[in-house]
Amino acid sequence: MAAQVIVLNGGSSSGKSGIARCLQAVLPDPWLAFGVDTLIDAMPASMRASDAGIEFAPDGEVIVGAEFRSLEAAWIEGVAAMARAGAGVIVDEVFLGGAASQQRWQKALGGLDVRWVGVRCEGGVAAAREVARGDRITGMAVSQADVVHQGVVYDLEVDTTHTEPMQCARIIAASLR
Amino acid sequence: MAAQVIVLNGGSSSGKSGIARCLQAVLPDPWLAFGVDTLIDAMPASMRASDAGIEFAPDGEVIVGAEFRSLEAAWIEGVAAMARAGAGVIVDEVFLGGAASQQRWQKALGGLDVRWVGVRCEGGVAAAREVARGDRITGMAVSQADVVHQGVVYDLEVDTTHTEPMQCARIIAASLR
Amino acid sequence: MAAQVIVLNGGSSSGKSGIARCLQAVLPDPWLAFGVDTLIDAMPASMRASDAGIEFAPDGEVIVGAEFRSLEAAWIEGVAAMARAGAGVIVDEVFLGGAASQQRWQKALGGLDVRWVGVRCEGGVAAAREVARGDRITGMAVSQADVVHQGVVYDLEVDTTHTEPMQCARIIAASLR
Amino acid sequence: MAAQVIVLNGGSSSGKSGIARCLQAVLPDPWLAFGVDTLIDAMPASMRASDAGIEFAPDGEVIVGAEFRSLEAAWIEGVAAMARAGAGVIVDEVFLGGAASQQRWQKALGGLDVRWVGVRCEGGVAAAREVARGDRITGMAVSQADVVHQGVVYDLEVDTTHTEPMQCARIIAASLR
């Protein structure tokens, strides 16, 4: 059976979105790609800076509230339904809760063929890329680099520290065959 | 039963996204809001200018291909699943096919409490706002202003020609009670 | 002599940028248009949240430091030089310091034919549009609505409360002849 | 005398903007940074797809017209004036005309201490990064990779093929002392 969902998990500025776009370019069929930003953009503006929603601390730490979790759960169910309806779906995620975050997705994706891909990048390199991008809160890259992988189980891991996004995408695509 | 899905349908630059954001601000519970751009951004870049995907003609007309339709169908199923999972969802749509487009959504949203809202705007006013926004292909506003409403059935219609997005949102929110 | 610089001054979400884009569309010659965001985007990221640079308080107030002023002064000289080199230039500004802000520009634009245009919008309406846009810090519209006009002298004033950006642009363009 | 202007020249997706942002972060004083996109965004929308303005051919080639050149000349004079007014300015440019493009800047920057930096990247690597970014017209990276350096004279060259933007920025910053 062909893979139906590819979950890319890694810290901020680890290169997940670039890999997702390259995967869309190299995979033979058209896949949908969603990032954690898709969900955040869909939430009410008030939830981006409130106790109920998501908060970006000055040091780059991300704090998530109960109402965020509730909307996120519905979002995850929706993504699973898209795959069940026949679309290949690439999910670009930041498992702030490590294994607990993965379990939320595993539960919703039950019965689907999912490939779990860890996207690693040395904290110092990710932090420098965060500066180069200029659109992220400084500190997120370092604070997330390791914590998002704690206890997470992967089918495959790639490391963007010395490997280009396109090369990582080719490795992932080859593993699907 | 409380409404679970609000579908805002209108042409480009008619003010749908603004109304969606205002709805998120005035509704008592947190709602997710997705636009047609959410889906387009999720598609492979190659589909944005190909026979299989979506094409923006120089006069602003939008042409959609078979693979686009396939991914769109999965997307619509996903949005329906989010509402079934308990999230209120606002959908900001452009029914290029009029009644046929509405039927695609109606089929997927079966069993849910959906409010269909027509967002009107005089073509000339929408065209001028398209220029003011500066991020849209000139001509989309006029070419879509009427065609998107052909044969579509609404619970409620608002007109942004002389009414602010926030006022439209309040009218829609009041109708949900 | 033809006007060489048009300065649009108004609070956040008063509609200045939309008017600027419409002016570019209706004026017979090509004009350059710059906003206060052009300058902010050109500054080091570190200045967007520091004592030396610019700070957005939670209530939407904007606080500006000494190093910001220094780079701003050079920016203003540069914009004046573009007009002296023959380009028509539209400047979309927020005179947080009222008359003092205008004097900074007046000094740099000496000898050029400048049209000062006040862009008014009722605070409540601007605040609602701020919500509809969704990309601004809530509160800026109200906190800036009046203060930016204090002591400022205009050749012309427009009010977007009930008038579309394109219509405002036509009024301004007509006044240039 | 301290450097007053740093001109980074390289093809699309060669990494110039990332280097510019890293330079702003590592240089001891605050510098302004402008890209070729700053100028394009300032132009009338109509010039982005017209004979008089700038045109992006389907293969990624960029064609520039007479009115574009006229506004560009004024822009360059303005940037020079900012440096003369005391601001350090980083310019991120694409010398589509090679040596002829450099001469346009050299003429305007006369009397200023300018550092000319070539930003190289192997065409194949730049093309893959163009796919990963997802916001550029496919083909620009390859079509510009070599042509922008033809006949251009540099104080320093960096190559992002195997070197991170931050490391390139540190090399450039060290050369200024």
C-alpha cells in the first residue's frame, strides 16, 4: 500500500517546510502539505496571545492553552479525513510535547499508512538560519531543537545541518517506494 | 442546535476574509476559519500554473483542472470532519461553479448545521478595492462578482458595498442565535 | 510645477496604503510608494523590540528610540533625494509626534513641491477594520487615530470613514492638476 | 574610514537576503538593508507586468523596461543619499546586466566607501533552494546564477553552496575592519 500521510517533525528553522515543498515537487502524485502555521493562521487572532491559546515567550518558548488543544484536536481529525478521502497529505509539525504530541496524531491517523520522519538540525545551525530568515522569534530554534524529538518514534530521520532540503526530500521519497 | 459551519461565498475582493476574521472576534466561542487560499497554498506549486491544477488567466478568470478537483474534494471532507469533531468552522469560498460548487460542499457537510451566507459587493466597488489591496490579479473581482452567486441558495446575504465587514459579521452572528 | 512628493499621514488602519496604491493606478505617470513599514522592514530585527529601536506596547502604542530616529533621518533624506532625482514619490506615514514629525519631513523635503494629505478615519471604524485585516496589533488604530494629526498642516484632507480608497485617491489626484 | 555601503550581488535564491539579515545581526552598529524587492514593491502594480516595467517570463527570465530604469535610477540616488546622511546601508541586488548594472550603482555611490560582495551559489543548488522556498518563479535561480556576475568587480566573494548565510556574514563583517 502506498503511504498516505508523511509527518515531518522538527524544531523551528530545522527546514521542515522546505522539505515539504521539495517532497511535493519530487513525488509522482500531487500531495497536500500543511504546516503548524496553517492551524495557527486559522485560529482567532485573540488565541495567538492569550492564556487559552498560544503564547510566544520572549525567549522563544511556546505555551499552549486548553482551547488551542481543543481546536487542534479537530484539525488533526480533519487532516486524517483528507487522507482517508484519498489525498496524500504531508504534515509539517513541531511536537512540543514529544511523545505525547505524536500520540495525539497516532490516535487520529489509525488505519492509515503513515511515515514518521524526524527532521534534525544542530541547534546552533538552526539558530543562525532563524536569524537569516528574519521572520521568526529569536530563540525558538534553540529551545525546540531537541525537545521535539524526545520519545518520538520515527520510520526515518534526516538531518539538515549539512544536507539540503531537496536531498532530504529525495531520501524520504525513495523510502516510500 | 448551534451552527457548526458558516460558509461565506463571494467573489474576490468582496470582503469575505475580513468578515471571517470579524466573526472570529465577535462569536462567543473560538472558531477556525479557512479560505480558498488555505487550499491553494497547500497544493504543490506546480498545480498553480498547469492544466491539471489552477490557472489565473490575464483577465482574472480562474481555471481549475481535474487534479485540483480531486484534492479539493479531500479538503472539503477534511473540513467537514473538523466540524464533526466539535470545532466551529468558518469557510470563506469562491463558488466559481455557482450551484454546482455549493452542491460539492452540501454533500460533504450532510448532517451538520450549516449557515450559507452570500457576500455581495458591486463589481465596480470590488474592482477598486482590488486595486487598493494590491495583492490580487486585476480583473478577478469583476469577473467573479456575479457568477459565484448563480443558483446558490443562502440563509442570509450581506452586501459590503456600503456596509463594513464588522457590521456584516454582527448581522451574521445575530442570525445564529 | 507638478507635485513631486505626496505625503499621506494617518493612523494605523486609516486606509493610507490602499489610497497610495490607488494613486499609483490613477496618476498618469509612474510614482514610487513607500510606507512606514518599508523603513521598519529595512531595520535590523533587533531594533523591532528594543529600547534603541521600536516597540509595540500591548495596547498598540508605538515607542521609538534614539537609534530608530537616526536611521529614520537618513531614510527621509533618501526619499527626498529620490524626488530630486526625478521620481514622483508617495509617502505613507504615521506622524506619531504630530507637528514634530511633520517638521522632520519638511526640513528634508525643502525646495520640493510637496502635497500634505491628512487621511482621517473615525477611531471606531478604523479599529473594526484592524480586526478585519487581522495582521495588526489590536489597539493601534484607536490609539493613533487622533494623535497623528495634532498640529499637522495639510493641503488636503480625506476621510475614509464613508469614502472608498479609490475615491479618496481620485480627489487627491484631481487636486494635483 | 568605516564602510558605508555593502552591495551584495547574486542570482535569485543565492542567499543574499539571508546574508543581509545576518550582517545586520553581527555588525556592531545598526545598518539599513534593502533588496531589489523593496524597489519592485514600491513601483505601481501595473509596472510588474508591462512593457514599460518588469516582466517575469515563464522560464524565469526577467525583462526590464525604460520606465523601470528611470524609477530605479532615482531609487539608487536615494540609497546613496541615505549613506551620505550617515546610515550604513546593505544593498541586496541582482545585476541582471552584469558590469553595466554595477556601473549604475558605482556612479551614484561616488565618494562613499563601498564594499562589493559577490554572492555565488551553484545553479543546481540554487534551483533546489528555489523549490524549497516555494515563493519564487521556477527557473530564475538557474537563469541568473552566472549572468549576474559577468564583468562585475568585487572586493570579496562568498559562496553559499556549502557555507551558511551566517558564516558568509561573519566573513564579510571581518573584512570590514
